[in-house]
Amino acid sequence: MYKSYGSSTGNNFKHIQITTKYRYRMMRKDLLRTYCRVAIEEACKKHGIQIVILKVMNEHAHMIVDCPRTMADAMLIQIIKGLSSYLLFRMCPNLRKRYSKGHFWHASYFCCSVGNEFAQVYKYIEDQERHHA
């Protein structure tokens, strides 16, 4: 189903993977995993980014999002990583012990258009727990 953006219509599905700084396995505990999920969801909701699927693993997160068609990939990642990190540090002040400079996510990321492989990418993300077990 396509969305209308005023003068254009369509979808802008992106597959995104973000990793914790130094690949620390920060989301091993369910509480921090839940906080991380909530922080990413809030960051996306605030900027009109719809999450199709989100899996938070021990040291990374995979997601498919449908972002506004005028939003550049760099801006999309900046919103998700920056605002979720900000929210995480507010919810879990003890994270400052590990990340004293306030950078929860690693600087690099993976982002690509999903296109015709939507079902394949969705299944890949859905199977992350089994893949990393």
C-alpha cells in the first residue's frame, strides 16, 4: 500500500542496522533491550518514520522503516541514532559509566532501500534471534 506525500506517492522502505559503540553487548538484559526498543520507536514516531519491523539484539538493532520520501539516508540515521541515544541516556543514567561522552551507537551504519526484496529482508530480520543464538 502506497502513502501520499502531497505531490508524490509511494513508499521509501529502508533496511537499517545500527551497532553499539565498540560492539559492547549492552542489550543482553531484557530491561535495556526494552528501553532501546522504546527509544528507537519514540525517535521514529516524533519524525514521521514508520517502523515496519524492529529487532534489538545484544549489540545491534535491525529494522525496516518507511521514511518520508524527502528524507535523506544520513538524516534518517541521524534521527534514529541521535534521538534514541539521547533518550536512552535519560532513561538509563548508568550508561554514562560505559559511554562517558554520550555516544551509544557506533558511527558507522548499514542502510539500503528494500525495494523488491521486502519479504526476503523482513524474514531475515524476523529470524535474527535464531541466527544469533
